[in-house]
Amino acid sequence: GRRPGSSFTMELVPAQVFGVRASLKDHIWYINEQTVLYPAGSHVVVSSLDQKLQRFIPCTERSEGITAIAVSPNRKLVAVAELAPDGEPATATVYDVATLKRKKVLSAAAANLATREFACMAFSADSKGLITQGGSPDWTLLHWHWEKGKLGAASKQSTAPIFQCSFNPYDSSVVCVTGDGVCRFMRVTDQLLKPLPGAMGKREPQGYLCHAWLSEDRVVVATDAGDLLVLEAGELKAALNSAPADGAPIDSIAAYSKGFVCGADDGMVYVYEKSEDGKEFYKRTKSFRVEGNPVRVMSLATSPSEEQLVCSLENAQIFVLPLSNVEILKEEEMNFELLTHSFHGRAITGLDTCVRKPLVATCSMDKSVRIWNYQDMTTDIHKTFNEEVYSVSFHPSGLHVLAGFADKLRLMNVLIDDIRTYKEFAVKACRECQFSNGGQSFAAVNGNSIQIYSSYTCENLGNLRGHSSKVRSICWTRDDSRLVSCGMDGAVYEWQLRDFKRASENVLKLCSYTCAVCTPDSRLIYAVGTDLKLKEIAESNINRDFDTGAIINQIALSNSGRVLFAGTEAGTLRLYRFPLTGEYAEVRAHSAPVTRLRVSPDDAFVFSVAEDASFFVFDLRDKDGRSAQLVRESVAFAEETLVTRSDLEEKTQAMAELKQKVEELTMQGEYQLRLKDMTYSEKLKEASDHFNAELEEAKREYDMLMQSRDTLEVVTLSSHSCHLLSLARHKALPTSTPTNPPPAALAARHLDLTTCITAACVLHAYICLPLTCPSIGRVRGQAEAA
């Protein structure tokens, strides 16, 4: 938004947000296999996992934050409910997920409700109906024909909180509502939400935290005591014996084709499948723990193909479980992976950037310090400590960080994969620390005094005393010769570091200052505090002040001197035209007070963190959409990193040992290969000799068979010859001969006898003739002709 009448030419465009609002009911959804949707700060984030890009749906201008989210069954629409200002009705806005364009705004004013929020929402199966559950004091359920913006029916549920409402996915005329002691089914008509019969039997009322539809008439309901209740047609059928029932609440349930999955306390996720046993409707098949995260599982969602299950935890971490492989996963192992990055789980208290690397350091009340890369939009290093961290400063080189812990101030090295302390200072609960612009020294607030140390010798160079209350902000001048501080005592001091004495001062007792900065030329100081004014101070005097209309917690100047950035108590960011004219542009960012604000050295990015544990990276652009990055002599970011000698020696030794193992394995492999070659050569020789012997034996058998065949042919031909000779003998000596045979008969008999004798002689010659006779062919031919 912009202040009326302004003509501001710069704008902040969200580039990336790290964090999630895990306190909302059912706050994470799959749009497709590679896109998830969730709230962060005062935005709804549509995150593309494969492209590593984010798109944003910001809250409306007067909104005070998101209260509920619902995605339609066809995954094309998202409804966003927002908290309205005091005295105004709650609103819910329907957006197109593909274009992020607003399609319809629904207001509780249509039902004359006084509630400021919708606690939960749900789309009907055809995505044309929408129910919104109003919050206190009425807790009224509204049914909308949202495309027409028409209110269909309303029904007051109870005076107790309602946690979830949903449509029957098989029958859009049936609605289920669960809450504190409330489990109710209703039928939707044009003007009425009619209660349906149902009962919980003799069970005492409980807090029914969530539910899921498993079939057309079956619903599973989870309680605040860890019970799982199965209802059919509104009637209680069974309480599952395999439910956790450990007194810890079950906050989320997701149905899928085989049954359902529920998330409980201590990072536990339970998988239930349909049971063939008539006594138990569903049996628990697997249980998994998100290791290192002993917190409640607040929201679950399955991907469209049911291959993945996304889990959002109470500490703002988002994990993924391969749901399609649960049958082969081992319960004792860590089967979850981070969806994208690890986020801060509690209020972020510190933020700083460096010059030589595209890195940002943050710290949080969750006892962690994290290093982010704003070029790759990734987490480089994350380390958790034993104490809460209140402040952090990044050395210009990007090789060191200074962090104020509850017990001590620690100077640490940023290693390749670790953040390691190398010097501690006896400064407890240091809430402000800052390296000088040159990095040769740093300042740390210790109560109402400021201590100056050398970054290299860690020697205390001097102390700045004068504030009568806690110091809230410190800022080095561009040349590091002076330091500006402000505190809760209403004092703004400028210190000369040559002699550690005050150079100028301005005290306003009625104001508790929160932040002060100085211009690049060190002539002007700008300060903000609880009096809702932005002051310009020069030479101990307030030159001008501007009404802000809101408490501003943090301010930062761009390095170009063109823009002053401000972070408000409401979580918004402002861009003031500089030099100041009072005009500003305002953008939605966080859902809680801004705690830190920084600008990248080239003015291309603006970083902000807040108490809602979200970390925003904004692109700074002009009115034409071009980057506001400063044009300087091109200097590439440093790629060097720190490695300790001991780590390097360990890695070198490990590499040498691994190399030796590789060589040993190579030698062993070669030896085994030679042995196998010898073994197989011997086996091959044996097989070859055996087959050659068998071949020779087969040849001998063949020759013997051929000889046998030739002998058989000779015997056969001899028998034929004998037969012909006996035939000739028979014809020559008939048994009865006429005394005077006719001449023709005598001639015929003479011819038959001659033929038989001739054939017998030829066969005899054919048999007896050696095969080597040169005239074998001629003789055989004559024999065949005969």
C-alpha cells in the first residue's frame, strides 16, 4: 500500500521467504506433485519444489493476519481467511491458484456476524460450495455459493471453539463439524443447515481436534487425549484399540486410499490401513518418528498420487515421508526428509549481512544460528547451541560471526560446514552487537554500557558509558570513527571512538528509542521510538520529525542514500523517500513485529525478520521493475572458506586412509581376478581335453559303423547273387520237360537262363572287385546296365 497522495517510485517485491506459520489448522496443501502451498508471515506461499521458486498471495491492506486456509478438491482454488481490525467483520477471499488473481471476497457482514475471524473453512466436492466457521463469540457456520458471492445458510454451533469443518467428499449436502466437546453432522439446504441424528454413546465429551472422511458415511475423529473414534452415519462404532491414547493430542489426520495417517505429539506419525478383522475397522501398520523434533505434528497432506506425505511440525519444520514405500520402511530409522530448508522455530532476534559473500546470518530464540545464501536461496550452515541467542553480527569478510548468548558473547569462525567458537566474552544477554564497517573492531552492549573490542586481538579497547537504561541500538559511521547509540532512556548519543567520549547527544525523556542510524556522510542521525515519530537529528538537535502512525521497531538506510526502510510493530515494511518528505510506500511482510532489518551492500536486496520466525528476502526495484542494484566496479563474491588445521589434518588423514584402502582393495581385487583366471583356465583345459577325447571316441565309433555298413552291403549283394544262380539252375533243370517242346519255348527258356547267369556273374564281379580298382566305375556301370 501507499500513503495517499504519495508518488513513490521504489518498491519491495518478495523474492523468497524462509518459514511457515505452523499454528494454523490444516495449513499445508499439495497443489500438484511438485508444488505445495502454506502460509508464512502475512503471505500465502505457493512453492515450486522442482524449480525452487516461490509465488506469493499477500494479505489485504487492512488485514491483521491469516487465520485459515482451504484448497478446493480440484486444487485450482484457494480460500484465505484473514483477521479483521477491531469492529470490522471477518473476510475470506477466494483466489485462482494458477494466476493468483482474486475471484471473490466473502464477508461475515452478509450474516450480520460480529466475529473478526473465520477459524476454519472447506470447499465442497464440486468446488462450488464453501463453508466458513466463524470465531468467537458466535461460532456460526456459514454456507456460501461463493461464485455468486451468495450466503446460502447459517447455523450457530456452540459457545465452545470449533477446530475443523468439512464437506462429505461423496455427498456435498452433508457437513461435519468438530470442536471442544462438539462433533456434529448437518445437511445443507438452500436456507438451512439441518442437524442430522448422531451420538457418541456413553463417552464423555472430549476435545475433538480433527477428523477425516474415509467413505461415504464413515468418519474418523481424533481427540485431545490421543483417541481415534470411528463413526458411521453419525453413530460411534468403535474406538480403535491401536490408537496412541497416551493423553497427548492428535492434531492432524489425512485420509488416503488404504486408510488414513495421523500426526501426534513427540514427532510421531501413525499409518492405519483397513482391517479384515471384523472387530477392528482399521489396524495400525506403521509408526514413524521425526527424529530430533519432539514436538506436535500440526498438519498433514498427501500428494495427488499419494506417493508423498508432507508433515508440518509445531516448531515450523516441514518434512516429507515417502507414503508409497511405508511397507518397506523400517520404523526405527529416520525416514523423513526436509521439504526444502530448515527454518527457525521461534522468534528471530538477530540479522546481519556481510560484504564479501552473498550470505546472511540470523539467530533465534530456538537457540540456533543459521547462515543463508541469498543468491542460491538456500541454507548454508545451521547450528544449534545450548543457550538462547539474542543478537548476531556478520564480519564484512563473511568468515566470522559475533553472537550474544544468554550466558556469554561469543566470537565464532564460519567454517565450511560448522560455526565454531574461538573466543568468549563475559557479556551476558547481549542484545546488540555490531562489527565495524572495516571489520577491525566490534561493539557489544552490556546493559546500559557499550564495550569496544579489537576483532583480531580480542582486547577491550574502551567502554562507552552514559545511558541510564538499556541500550537498544548501535550504529557505526561509514569511516568507523564514531558510533551512534540510542536507548530506552530516551537518549541518542554520538560517540567519538578516538577518546571514547560523547561527541553529541539528544535526550527526550518521554520517548523510548528502538533504533537509530546515521547517513553515509555521518551528518544526520535518524531515530524512531515509542512516540510514533521519525526524527532527524543533527548536532544534538531535532531538525525535523514525521508522524509515523505506528510503532517502528527498525530502520535501515540504503547504501545509495535514496531510501529509508522501516519495519513496524504490525509486521509491515515501509519505504520512505530520502531525503525525508514524510511520503512512504508500505508492503505486507510479517504477521508479528519486525525485529531486524538489513540492506545488502549493493542495495539489490532487503532482508527482514520478525517474531513470527519468518525471514523475508525482498528485491528492491524501481517503478519500471528494474533492480535498484548499485552500479559499481564488478567484484566477484569470495569463494574462500575457513578450515581449521585440525579439521584439514583429519580430512587429509582420512583421505590417505581411504586412498590406502582403495589401493589395498584394488590389489586384492587384482589378486582375486588372477586366481579366478587361473581356476577358469584349468577348468577350460579340462573341459577341452574331455571334449576332444569324446570327439575322438565318436570318430572311432563312426568309422566302425561305416565298416559295419559296408560289410552288411556285401553280405546282401552276395545273397542276391546266390539267389540268381539258384534261379538259373532251376530254369536249366526243370522238374518236368515235354518230350518235344516247341521251338519258341526253347528259345524263351534259353534267353531267361542266359539273363540269370549273366546277372549273377556281374553281381559277383561287383562284390569281389576291390574298391581301389581304377576301372570300378566302368565295371559297376556295366553291372548296373546288365
